[in-house]
Amino acid sequence: LAFGHGDTSSLVAEGVGSGCFVCSVGNRRPGEIVGISFCSKGKVSIMVGWQKGGKWDWTIPSVFVPVSGKADADGWIRTDWCVTIPDGADGFGLMLGVRQCDGEKAWFDDIMAISLNNQRNENKQ
């Protein structure tokens, strides 16, 4: 099934008891503010887990990203959130999670991570 938010592609999970897609974002520095944006449809949960040197660092508490907002006519919800890279981390994994029963589906699309520190610096010039 080719289906997406405004196009014909997206990540889809169907009937997954418990699982997630992981989008890793490296080359970050402590204190950096990163804007996260994505569209989702269905029952989903989103967590940010921290990484150091490309490996998970579970000693730094993960961050829950609430999915909220009004769904569009096709059922998609856009979520925009910010995280600050904590001391000891140089990247993160965006864990796009699902817990489903047989036949249930969930989608993720338009996934972006943007350094807001760089945006502010560019605007100052």
C-alpha cells in the first residue's frame, strides 16, 4: 500500500505487538537545541534516547515526546517538539514506537530534526 502524508511513501507498522523505527541523529553537542517534527497516524508513542559515539547511553534519561494536536482530514497529526542535547551525549535516536493488535496500522512521515541553534545564528548575520 503506497500511502503517505501528502505523497505516496511513509513508514508503516501493521500488527506489531511492540516495536519501533529508529532514526539516529549524530554530530550534536551538549546544550544544542534540536527541533523535531513528524507526522503520524494511528496509535504511536515517541521517545528520544541519547547516544554517545554512536552507541546508546541509557544512563541519560530518555525524553517522551507527546503526540498532540488536531488530525487533518486524512487522520495525520503533525507534532513539533524541541529537545536540548544533555551533557554526555553527542546524538540521539528518535524512537517511533507502536504497540498494536493484529490488523492495526500506524504510519510516520515527514520526519525532521533541525538544529535551532544554527537557525538563530544564521538569522543574526
